[in-house]
Amino acid sequence: MTDSADTPVDGPPLLTLTEVVKTFPGVRALDGVELTVRQGEVHCLLGQNGAGKSTLIKVLSGAHRPDAGQITWQGRSVSFADPQAAMRAGIATIYQELDLVPDMTVAENILLGHEPRTAGFVRRGAMRAAAHTALTRLGHGEIPLGRPVGRLPAAAQQIVSMARALSREARMLIMDEPSAVLAHDEVSNLFRIIRELRDQGIAVVYISHRLEEIRQICDRVTVLQDGRTTAADLPATTPTAELVGRMTGRTLEHVFPPRPPRAPSGELLRVEGLTRHGEFSDASFTVGPGEIVGIAGLVGSGRSELLETVFGARRPDAGHVLVDGRRLKPGSVAAAVRAGLGLAPEERKSQALLLGEPVQNNIGLASLSRHATAGFVRRGAERAAATEVADRLELRPQDVGRRARTLSGGNQQKVVVGRWLLGGTRLLLLDEPTRGVDVGARAELYQVVRSLAEDGVGVLLVSSEVPEVLGLADRVLVMREGRIVHEARAEEIDEHTVLDLVMAGSLLEGAAQ
């Protein structure tokens, strides 16, 4: 695999933004943004949540019109009245939450809005042919054209969204966190497709919080902070410490809070021989009060399933979960919560949050009985308690009456953690806690987790990012193919060793083939 950084980009400017400003009531979302994207390059856009990336995407896609500044597209000053105008000009946006129609077929989604017609009737054969051509161009002509998109896996849905953009002859693709829902092998395939598009002269604006992806796929980097461009045209090889500093104003060594020198004493959680056939087997480990235990492993290694089984969301086929020496009722979330366990799942938006409800309602979900009288919730008491938790977690903005969907990813995660904190949780289970969260917000979440541990809360953490596990955990468990294959203190193991352990099975299989 060839890194994109090895390929110099010297094509002509395709898109130029000069001093672009966008304001909303009380908020200056873009404050003079500068951006240049060249033909046939992969340009990465970095920035914390709230830095202005989402607003900038909407300006480029025609969803918002800037209040000031200039957009130059293919050498001409432009102003897109709506997303259709941007698409007609050759700019296509693929959002993190794909805007496909689940009940429509693959072919119908790809040609949606510009179906081939004769006398007002859709020419089905021509539509299928055009859709197949777009998919084949992406190397995925095998995706069934007649299948409803909602029945496809996430990776295939993303391919369909890209094919739709190519069917409109897009000259530039804007991709918002495209790898967020993909497994490791699917990300590799996505990168292959992006490189092929780049080689065809198509520009790609790639937005990601994962710095390691930038090294692999991007040619140049632009950084936003507080609505302004703080760095432009940086090479993808720019040191991580510099990128973090440009985004947050902090140096990298301050991202992970210091690990306390003392080792936790006692035992809060004990897992003995826990097994779910086909997912994981014979998992045994402990978590002490105030200890952070991290689980590293590839997607599909059984990490999330193990976490959910400990929490009672899945029933084990064998083994036991003990808290304070007492066995929990298997497959019972209620029993786990009564014992002091709380889970922040990977899919926080769909599994952990009521996005249309205020923050105070979300924080109070695990402690409703505490603020209820005769079956009615005392909203004043709930609000006061939620405000206290929001202050402790430095939630931004600290308005607990605000709807949860309006918060950034990092602050939504704080709401989920705050719910269990208010509920008196003694053992917090975190599944991919920083997925979709920028570097600055990650640092705040890490500090929250470390502070909880210092208060005696045990933490069991699952993460796909090995540096996160090593930087935050006191002790590390490595999972491979459903089994815990190694355990070590975090300071006694390094990233290369962990990767060797999690990849060993895959490497052996590859050698056998």
C-alpha cells in the first residue's frame, strides 16, 4: 500500500475559499476561513467539534450561503443557492449519516433526482445500466441493483452513496467521517477506492478525527479552530503533536492525564469463564475500585459482546459475573444496574440517548426514582441534579434544557457518562467512548474517566485505538478471535506488541493461504 503522502500534488486549484464568514444568531460559526483544494488530491480537514467543519461542509454543499468572503470553483466565483446547485456544479457531499432512502433499491438511490426518462416515464433498463456503471467504476459491480439499500451493510451503503455522486459527474467529493462505521478491512477498501478516484483527477475532502488515517490517505491538511483556519497546506506527515496543537492549543503530552503511581487495591468486578458461543469464550479477569482496565482487539474479536454480557444485555452460555463477590443474575440489565454497573455503548445516538429530549432528561434516566413522588418526576430536582453533574463534567454548553442532538459528539458522551454518575455507578463500562470525538474533546473525556477512577469508580474500557487503551488504562487485556490472549500492566506493553498479538491469527491465516 502506497501512502498518499508519497504522491506529490501539484494540480491546479479546483476550489478556493477566501475569508469565508457564516454567522447564526449569537454564533460566528465561520470567521474568515481559508481553504484551497487542488484537482486530484485528497485534502484532509481537521478540527475539534465546534471548530466549524460541519458549517463549512454545508456552505460548500449549498445547504448554507456564506455571509461574507468568496468561493471560487474551477476559476469562477460562485454562490450555490441550494444543494442541487452544488451537485450540478460537480460538488457532492457524503455525510456520516448517509442520506439514502432505505426502502428504495440500490439503482433507484444512485439515480435519485436524475432518473433517465422518456415522456415522463422512468427508463428502468437505462437506470440499472447507469447505476451498474457507477458501481463498477468503484470496483463494486457485484452490489445487487434491485436490493433495498436498507438491507445492505454499512460499507456497501457507503459505496452506493459514492456511486450516486459519481453518477452526477462529481469533480469533488466531501466525505464526513467515512470510516466511522467501518471495520478494519472495509476501511482499507475505502482507501483503495479514494486513491483510484484521486488518480482519475477527482478531488476528495476527507474529514476524520483519526490522525492515523490522515497519514495513510491524505495529501495535505487544513486545520480549523474556532471557525478560523489555523494551518493550511500542511503535509500529511506533519507530526501529531503539531496537529494537536493547531486544533486545541495544547501539546500532545497533555492529552492523556497522568496515571497515578499507586496500584488499586481490592476487587470490584470478577468475571469467571464467561462464554457466548460464536462470540467469545472463557473470559476471565478482574477490575478493582479506581482501576481502568482496557480491552484491545480488532472489530469482531468479541470485545463489545463481552462488555454487553457483563452488563446483562446478553445472556452467557457459561461462566459468571460477580460484583463484590456476589454473582449477578445472568442476562439481567436490571440486576447489573442495581449492583452499580453502567454502560456507555458504542452507538450512543441510537442506543443511549433520547436525542429529541433535553439534556436533563437524558442525564436523569438512570435515577428517575430518586426524583419522583407518587409516580411523578420532580423536574426541578432533576434539573438541579443534572446541572450539578453537567458542571462537574464541564459540559458545553451547560444548559441542561438544551436538546441532546444539538451537542457535539464529545458532549453527548459526557451526558451518557453523567447519567451513570448521577445514578451512583461504581463500575463504568465504556465501549468506544471517543468514536466520532475530536482530539480536544477526547482529552476532556480522558480527564473525566481518570477523575472517576480517582474517586474509586472502576472502569472497563473497549477501544479500537491501541494508543487510547495504552494511554488511559492501568491494565490491558488483549482479545483475539473471542479469547483473551494476553494481560499486562499498561506500562509493560507497547503498541507494536499489542498489534502483533491482535493480528497474529490473521497473519497466520494469510500465510496458510
